[in-house]
Amino acid sequence: MKGLLILDIQNDFTAPGAKFPVDQNQAAKIIGNINRLTANINTNKLIPVYIGNEFSKWDLFNIFRNFAAIKGSEGSKMDKRLHVVNQNYFSKNRGSAFVNSAFDAFLKSNKIDDLYVAGLFAEGCVWGTVKAAL
């Protein structure tokens, strides 16, 4: 099975007024591309899996993230422009999605062994997740 990992498309990174923003034009493009992929999941046989940062409000490194994506905050929610097509959501509090053991268990139980990754912060979370997957 093939899984499409969708990383960190969250309000505090992509929405107007984000606390730790990426370029708005880039955000719109990646959201549009992901939406096209998820609109064709029956054709491309991908299982979308959403991964989001949820940091503790007591995490010292919040200073460097401008207190973005605090667990339970509006900023930690997926960007409203992203078409979420299922309930396959897993939180993380570090770069790699594999820090969440439930995520790894989900991949194994659904026999997902071919991963496609789309997300923000290629040098951080995307790289960390890909490296852990290998």
C-alpha cells in the first residue's frame, strides 16, 4: 500500500497571520498540490495520513518557534484550505513523525510500505521523517 504523508500544514505556519509563517505563495501552492493528490486517492491509490506538530506550552524551544502550534491551540489545527479526506491524523512534538509510536503502528497495520511525503520545512520535519522511515 502507498501512503501520502502530509506534514505540518497548520494554521501557525501556513494561514494568514501565522505565528511562524512560511511564504504565503508557497503555502497556497503546496496546499493546492496536496488537495489535487487527495482528490484522486481512488485513482492514485494513496492513503492520506496527516501529521501535525503539537508542542507543549511548557516547551522551552517555543521561544524559537514564536510559540507556534501549541497543543490545543487554533494554530495547531490543519489549515482550513487543506481538504482533509479522512481521520488519519497523528501528532508529533519533534521533527520526525515516527516519534509517535501510534503512527508507526498505523503504517504497519495498514501494510503501508511505500511512502510519499509532502509538507513544510523540508530541511527539518520532512527530512527527519524521511530519514526515520528509511
